[in-house]
Amino acid sequence: MTAPTAKEQILIHQLRTRLSDLELKDDSDMFLIRWLRGRDLKINQAEDMLRKHIKWCKEYDTDNILEWEPPEVLTRDYPIEFWGRDSENCPNAGLALGKWDLIKIVDTGLRQEFVRYMDQMYFKLLDAMKDQYGPDGVPVTQFNITYDVSGLSLKLMTSVAVLDIYMNVVRRFETNHPETLKACYVVNASKIFSIIFGVVKPVLSQHTFGKILIFDSNASKWIPLLQKAIPLDKLPISCGGHNLKSVLNTDSQSRSDNKGYSTVTVPARGNYPVELNVTESKTIISWSFIVAIRDIGFSVKSRNEELVQHKRVGSSQIPQEGFFICSQPGTYTIVFDNSYSHFRSKEIKYKIGTKLEGISMP
């Protein structure tokens, strides 16, 4: 979030004066501007919103929320991952929302605990921003979050209780964390998600709605965005990263055999890019991959230039191996392309390596 303008500084001073009866833990300019911008610089509305937030914090004991231990079933079956920071030092979080069975939450009587669990996630992200600064020297006040909604069940739409949970979580975020969202990536969205999103959309402010990016299963549209925002060692391989342990990987995507091969499924009409940041010239990028059935397109690119020409490689039990010597530092992308297949996804096993001296296959 950008630093306050001269006009906003005046409003911040006025708001701070109005709130002098409160003992705010944070009365910094960057904290107060969140509430002003969240209410389009309307100071009366910003003051009302912040006062209600203070009452809410006391009611739900948010001072101790970071120490609160959620029931084990929540951390086990509804895991939340934190994926490092983006280039502006903003923290990242990721959730496999499509795999979350919220009907089970209702049936086990854990609705209140689940909502507090989600509150805790936001406070963990706020805590991760404390004493952090962006490249411009401005304090970090926003985070990125990714929701993988593949696997959303049709039965969720028929549960009023589940929809109420969604609404409650969204309302609490909207009224208590204005202007903390930098970007929200929703990937693998289906028609089922569209229906659920239509229910919660009226609760969203225009500020929040404008930061939500929704993508279908065509990974070529969203993987490059995630690769720019999230460190590759933290980003799941299902999202174009190198993290094999992420819960966002499917069972097939998270496999790694004893020869070091990872397995991914490239969706129909999509592709699977693997981005490599090369810091020195004469770095050798080497690859080895096997196509399970049919074929897959393969190429190596950098700066929109095709360095290894795109070709379609057929299925074989013999690995397809090769290498490329980088003439200069930069970002190089190995692309497994399935955009030409309208209906069939393709499974591939691959491993990729880099080396400065000598040519060594991965």
C-alpha cells in the first residue's frame, strides 16, 4: 500500500484526534490510512468502522488469538500454508479450499472454532507484516492469498449452514481488515465456485472485489502470476513452483519417485511452465521427462524468445533428455504445453537441474 498523500495526512491527523479516548495499540499513519481508504476517505465512516473493530477485538479476544490452539481436526483437515514473501516483501498464504469439507464442520459442531481459525489466519498475516518494509521504505501493510478451489462439491450449494460460514468469514474480514489485501488469486474455479461466489459477492467492498482474480483450470493464465508473487521453493508444483510437500498438490502432482522425478498433470487446453532464475552466464539447464500417454509439447523460452523450439514429444518409457547453455543471466522457462488438446489432460514425469560447469543430466 502506498504511503499517505498530503491530503490524507490531514485526515489521518483528524482521525487520530477523534480517537484520542481510545488506547490504540497502533496509531501509526499506515494503520489509520487503512480505515480511511477503506471508507473512501470519509472520516465519519472510518471512525465508526474502527471503533466497531476495537469492540470486536475485545469481544473475540483477538489479543490472544495468535496463542490460541485450534482443534487438531482443523489444522489437520483444513491446513493453511504460508508461502514466504513477494518482491515487495508482502506475505503470501495458500489454501486448498476446494478440498475443504465444510459440511463436516457443521456436523461436528465446530462452526465457531472454524471461523476463529480463519480469523487467526488473518492475524498471523498481520503479525508477519510487523516491522517489515517494502523496497520503497514504506511499511508493509498488505498480503497475498491464493485459493485453489478445484474439487468444490455440488452439495455445498445445498447447505444453508455452509453458505452461512462463508458469509460470516467474509463479513468479518471486510469489517475488520480493510485495505490489507494486496491480491487474491482464485484458481481452478468451476461453475460451482461461481454460484458460491455469487452468494458472498454482495458482502465484498469494491476495494476488495477489485483485487480478486478468478481463473479457471487453464493454468497458463495464472501460473505466471503466482510465480512472480510467490518464491518458487514455497509455491506448490501444482501452481508452477518446486514445493512437493504442499497440500495444494494433488496426489499425482506431489509424487516424487526414487529417481528424483516429479509427476504433474497438465490440464487440457493448458500448459505447465517451470521457471528458473539463472544468475550467471554459461549456466547449463538440463532436463529429463517422460510422457505417460499420447504426447506433450515442449519448449524453452526466455524474454518471449523461443530458445529450444517447440515440439510435440510422444509417449515413451525412455526419458527425453536435453540441455541448454544460458548465454546470460535471466529468467528461463521450460514449458510443457497441452494447449492443443481440448479434452485430454496429460501426465508427465520430469526433473530439471542447473549446473555451472560440465554438462550433467538431472
